[in-house]
Amino acid sequence: MIVVTGAAGFIGSNIIKGLNLQGRRDIIAVDNLTDGVKFTNLVDCEILDYLDQDAFLSLIKNNYQFTEKVEAIFHEGACSTTTEWNGRYMLENNYEYSKALLHYCLDNRCALIYASSAAVYGLDIHFKEQPAYEKPLNVYGYSKLLFDQYVRRFMPKASSQIVGLRYFNVYGPREAHKGTMASVAWHFNNQIKEQGKVKLFAGYDGYEAGEQRRDFIFVQDVVNVNLWFLQHQEQSGIFNVGTGRSQSFNDVAKAVIQWHTKGEIEYIPFPEHLRNRYQSFTQADISLLRKAGYTADFANVEQGVHSYLDWLNGR
């Protein structure tokens, strides 16, 4: 049996769909559906059962033994709003909850594959899974780093798999509920349809207009990495999950415009509130992921955005 937390969220629901395509139906979906809109992400997914996140946490803390043995927990549940500054809430939701799952997995010898984040690197330009480069800019990034640090203390003696995946800029199907936190590809698609143009930041931080660069990764590639680790439970560690190459926001905008065969780019002033808190460049060093044995290619922006817009616009 497999557990997926954050099951109705962006990456969690895509993981469930990926498991379904492999023939897995023995899945417990865990989430908080206070925001009921997210249920749409699960409509076409097949699961064994659904549990509220608080009810599940209570079971875990009491070392509840399910009818079937839990093989693995994909822990995707978190507050991922980078503009949230309530540190008490963030650490309770992202750190304490994760610790409880870790100890359940260690006690019951089941795999834990959890979502970390490239936000742990902050403004550093070296994206390597090493403490020297971990300098988060916000409390969200800190909550992820804190758990990574906690995991590192247990990993050397663990008798079951522990994998932390530091996601870079993920985009793709099932992210609409994220609203302002959805990917730029999602926003650009809406802007083209509504206004006929996409809006990018003007020059900042030494980059020309729209040339700030990120490591944009298509969600299907993220799912593939997660499922690969499930099949290779001899591998543990903290790994970057990106394409290993950066592309500009202009590249994303042009891919969206090309798909729609219309539209233009408008550059707007860089927001004051984001100065010194904005990653102008990210590019995953994926050498550890490759060393672990993951060899599959990653979609570039043009490939991923076109596949995404096919899905998003019903083609």
C-alpha cells in the first residue's frame, strides 16, 4: 500500500495518476480539503481511501497499523506559499508534520520520499546539495531546509529508504488551484487568452528584460523521478530535481505565444517588495541524481510547455 500526502495538490495528484498508470490502486490519499476546489485533481484518479491530514497524523503518531503494510509514503503535503510569513504555522505544517512521518517510516521500515525545495538555496548560485550553499530567503525555504537537516541526522543509520527531492520550478497539469503561486506557464496562458499579451519583469539584477533564468521542470518528469526512487529503494539521499539547465522567462513566454500563434510580451517594472528576495537564476546540479542511477532525459521548456498547453486547453 502507498500513501500520498498533499494528494489533491499539484504534484501529489500527478504522482497518484502516475501510480495508476503503473497499475497501482492501493493508494491512501491524504490532504486537507478545506479548499474544496482541489477535489477536481482527484476525480480521474483511482484510490483505495481518502483521509484528512489531521486524522492521518493522529493515526501516525499512535503508530497505527493499517490492514495492509505501508510500502512507501510520498510526502507532498506542505504549505508552499513562499509569501507566507507566519513562521509558527509554517513550521508546524511543514516541519513537525514531516518529522512525525519520518519516525513512522523508520519504525515501520517503509520508504519515505518527500518534497523538499530549491528555495533552500536562496540567492546562492551554486545549487548543490551541500550545507555551504543552503541560504533560504523566506520561512517556507527555511521550513524545508530544517527538515532536510533533521533527515541528515537519521539517514546514516536508517534501515529503510529516505529520499528528499529538491524541486526546482515545476509546471504542468493540475496546478490551477494554486492561484498566484501557479507556474508562469499557467499565468502566461491565461494572459494570452484574456489580454493577448504576457507580462514579464523588466531588467533586474544584471539581467535584461525577461532574461532572468530558472530551471523549469515539467511535472511529468518530477513524477518519473519519484516513481523511479520507489522502484530503487536501495537509494537514499537528498537530490535536486530539475533539468540541469536554466532557461529564461522569455523562453517560456515565447513557447506560450508560439502555441497560441498569437500574442506579444509586455515588460513591467520589477516589484519593489521582491528586491533582494528574488531568485534571478536557478539551475539544478543533478550530478547526484545521475550518480544514483537516474538516466532519463528531461523535457525542455518548449517541449514541456506545448504538452502542458495541449492538456490545459483540451487538445
